[in-house]
Amino acid sequence: MEGKEVQCLQREAVLSNRESLRAIRELLLANVVMAAEIPAPTGSEGLLTRFLSDRFTEAGLTDIANDQAGNIAAVLPGQDRSRNLLVAAHVDKVWPDSEDHTVSVGVGSMRGRGIADNSLGVAVLATLPLILERLSIALDANLILLGTTRSFGRGDLAGMRFFLENTDQKIDGALCVEGMNLGRLSFSSLGMARGEIVVELKGGSEDPDFANAGVIAVLQKALAGLLEFNRAHHPEVKILIGTVDSVSGYNVPPLLGKICFEIRSREAERVAEVERLVHALVERLQAPSDGAAVAVEIIARRVPGDLGEGHPLVKAARKTLEILEVEARPEPSISELAALLEAGIPSLTLGVAKGEGRHSPRETIQLDQMQDGLAQIVSVLQFMDSGGCD
Amino acid sequence: MDAMEQRIEKWLGTNTYHHSEFWSIRELVRAKEKAGLTVSLCIPTLNEEKTIGKEVIMFKSELMDRYPLLDEIAVIDSGSTDNTLAIAEAFGADTYLSSGILPSYGFRPGKGENLWKAIYQLKGDIICYVDADIKNIHSKFVSGLVAPLLYREKVQYVKAFYDRPLALSGGVRPSGGGRVTEILVRPLFSLFFPELTAMMQPLSGEYAVRRETLESLHFPIGYGVETSHLIDLYQKSGLDAFAQVDLDRRVHRNQTTIDLGKMSFGILQTFLNRLEHNGIVPEMPEFDGIFRQLQAEGKRYETLNRTMVEEERPPMKTLPEYQEKHG
């Protein structure tokens, strides 16, 4: 194995990949623009998977197909077809199709909704066959390219889960591509429970707070309770609050509201423990005399997983980043990687470009080091092709 | 149906395309190579930093790196004060200042000036012009326009039109020209050149033209350049020299009514000049070229006068420098 690592991660080869990629950067950038300007909210990714399908067809890939979950998959056949490598990117975005998806391009950056998460990842998927061709790289293993659907929110990785449950191919190793941030090296997944506390005012309450603020009075108590868990419990578990919503305007107390949250920890038991506390909190808030119905629903879960710092794939990815002089930033994931690790597939999530403003209208990616991000993916893929995951 | 209607309908049937008819760029490249033609793209600019980068990336990637339909991409700039040129250059376009091309002929600020100088500067047998302010840019904006020239030898000039609705309740819809087209240009064409009313959007800034046609055309430097081209080429070669391609949809800046007034004034001057130049009407009176608009502030009204003389560049092939460079 050590021999293979040295052979496949020769400094010159990685740097040569980077130089070659610099010259064909526009091929990727054009795909970024196109992928970013196609709306693909979770559950309605059809237009964007169609775009990928067209690109795969142009590249002459085989077995191009949408599955029942809406995923788009294609195969670049290898020279020795006994092994299968997977490169995946989720195609769904957090933005509804009613939002403006126009991309603007500056000297060294691109900006637009969803450009980093995950239009750039999708563009890498769309461009990878051409990149390998231009770099004269012929893989031994079959390369399966997979655009997955229903990653975010209630989607709960449904696309990736469906693929893993139904594919008849043994996957020997996988890379998940995320637009940002370059240097991201995820080889473990967190335990997670994603839920919603929903408050509905049924009427009949004498509480003056309800008269003036509707469900906000209850949401406020629930929010305080959730944040208190963060202060009172072990630092290895935390609750993230993503949404507090009770839209009603300015002068009408809202009758319906919700809090969206995630409990995260490396330890499954700690997630379960806090989940029980959240249920207890909701029961306390559910005082019948208040006239408010309070309920909690857990809509997505992840079990913790870890490839391990010492796995050859992790070491190879670190080494690649080191050669490219990019600082490696290990961070656990809760995205597609979790499903792959749960399925026992040696997998990583890598970022392609530096960026900022994730999930904001001003989401931006920097272009100056994008060839580093691509060189990293190509070089790690070559390592995997040499049997590095075995 | 009168004879004019029949001619227009026949032309609409044979010379109006939808870009999807040319979806295979690989096929276009084959046709280009078979015909032994080269194709240049010219993007005229003035302070277009918000959109130029995306246009260059899309065209270079799709139509040069991936499929070699374009032989060059040139941005010809009227003197931008923003990052237009730096961005265009960063993504691989050739960039030129209009004032630096044929400097002995001076520099006139105006889009037509850039288009005219492009004929001298660029190499292609076909030149495709695309405005720089398109937000929803796609390779079809070039491939769709160039295609009829590659497939049909007699077609010399291909115009874009847009705005096919995504949903339509009935079977009939208006042709969808812009405001200046429908209020000014189409009425004028109806009176003087009825066949030209077949052009859906005569003022669209996207068109592809054969070099031998372009080099023979007069070039007003301002708003009238497209109108002038249509009239002159129509007079010389008839409607069959033209084709038009539906590019579906174009998202761009909206212009104010004041600006549309200026545009109309420029186009009208050009139109009258071409009537006189082509001997359609006797000598026109001298115009002072002042466009007079009004504005109100409270109860006070004042005139806004702007001198707008539509200057014109001669056919490029009459320049000795051009003859020397392009034979």
C-alpha cells in the first residue's frame, strides 16, 4: 500500500494535473454557470439532472439513466471493469425556483444563489469525463458519476440512500464533491437528528401574550429551552437552530409557527439523549389551558461514522492537499458521506473552491484556486483507481 | 391574400428558424469545415462588467474549447471605465479599444463604430455580433445565428428574435418586437419597405453576417446601425438575403421611456438618410439634429435639448487600409 501511495501521489503528477487543468478551466466555469442558473429545489431537480444527462451523453458515457428517486447516473467504463468508483454530487439547492438564479462573474469570482452549494459540485460531475480525456487519464476501474436528489431538509439524503439500496454494483470507493470550501476533508459523519417543533394556536386562550403575539409566545419559550440545552449539556453535542418561522405580517398575531433544528454529535447516544429532552420540553409547553398545540417531529437522522484518520484514502487526500499547498481542514459531514460510510464504503467529501455566503443570495466562489480543487479530485481519484481504497 | 402577403409568408416559411433546429454544434463545426469558413464573434462593450465575464466564459468554453465553431472572440470597447476589459481578458477574449483600431480615422463614441471597426480587426469570413448585456447567455446565441450561413450559401445576414412565451392561452400571439420596433420601425417599414416587416425584431443587437456583405454596408455609428443594414441590404439583394432565428428568450436591462425616445430619434434620422441615399425620396431638408424633450419640476417646465447627429462610416471595403489587410 505504501508503494502505491508513493506511486500515485508523486508530487510532479499532482502538480502536472494542476497545470493542465489551469488551461481548461473555462470548461468547468461554463458548466458552473449553466448548473447554477437551472433551478433545482429539493424534490424538483428534474431540469438539472436533465442537464447532467445531456452532458454525460455528449461525453459518450454509458448506462445513462434516471432512477426512481430522480438521481442521474452514468458510467465511464474502465479498462479493467472489475472495480467501481463513485463520484457523487447532490444536485438539489436550498432555493425555490421563483428566486433569481442569475450568475454574475467578476475578475476572480462568481456569485449567485447556490453557486457553491452545489452548482460547482454538479459542474465538476458534468466536466469530469472531459477533464480525464484532456488529461489523457484512462482509469482501470469503472467510474460511476452520480447526481443525487433530495439531499436537503426533509429530503434526508433520499437520493443517495435509494442508489445505495438498489444498485447492483459493488462500490469500491467514493468521493462526494461539494463546491466549497477548498481544503475541506470530510472522512467522518456526525450523528444527527433533524426536527421541527410546530406550534398551532387553536384559540380560546385568555393569555394576553397570545392575544398580542400569537404562537410567537410559545416559540420564544421553545427557543429558549433549546438554547439552554447547548449551555447545560456536554460540549460534544449541540443543537443548531436553522429556522424560526411564524410569518403573518406586522399586526396580526400568527396562529402557526415552527422551529427547525438539528441535534448533532459524534456519539449516537448523546443525540438520542438530547432528542428525549426535546420531547420533554415540548410536553411541558403543551399546556392545554394555553390553547396551543405543540408537537415535535424528527424528519431526518444520521448515524455517526468514521473512516479513520489513518485510512490510506484519508492519508492520500491529505498528502494531495499538502502537495498543492492547500491547508487541509478536516470536518465531519452530515451530507451524502454519512450514507456512504453507513454502507461501509470508503468515502470522502472534498471541497473545490474557496467561497463565502453559503445559502445567501450573495453566495460566492473564488476562481483563483479552482485548479487546485480539481487537481485534488483528479489525483485522489487516480489514487483510488490504483487500489488505494482496498 | 395579396402578393405582398404571399411573399412575406413564403419567406417566413423558408427563412425563419428556431435555434433548436441547430442543436448539434458538432454538425455545425462539420459544416463550417466543409465550407472552409472561419467565424469571429464580436462583443461591443461600454461598461458591461456585470455580464461580460459570463458571456466570454460561455462562448469560449462551448464554442471554442469544446467545439471549435468560433475562431476568435473579440471584445471591442468604447472606453469603459469599469472592469469590462480586465474581466473579458481574464477569461480569454481578445480585447481592443475601438479608439486604437484604425486610429487615423478618429474615434466616434457609439456601438456602430465598434461594429464597423470589428470588420477591419477581426479575421473571420463570418462575423457574429452579440450585445454584452444579456443576462441569460447561452451558446445558442451564436450557434443559432451562424447556422443558416453555414448551411445556406445565399443567406447573407441572420437576425435574432426572442420572447417566445412559455405558455400561451390561445393559438395566436403578436410577433413580440420591442416598443421602438412596434411604434416606430414597423410603421415605417410598412410604408416604405413592406417586405421588411417580416423581420420579427429588426432592432435586435444579435446578428451574424458574411464578411463580403458587411464590408459593403454603410455603418451609422449610433442607434440606426441595424435599421440601416436592413434597408441597404434589402435594396441591394432583396428579402432572400436575410434569415431570422428564434432564440426563445433574452433577459437584459430595461430602458426608460426617455432613452427609448433618444433611440427612436437616432433611428428616424438614419431611416430618412437611407431613404435619401437610396433615392427613394428626393433631397431631404437640412436637419439640425436636436432632439427636444420636456421635463417638469413642480409647476416649472423646461426643455431638454440634445444634439444627436447620426454620423455614418463608409463601407469598410472603400478604405485602403482594409483592402491591404483583407484583400
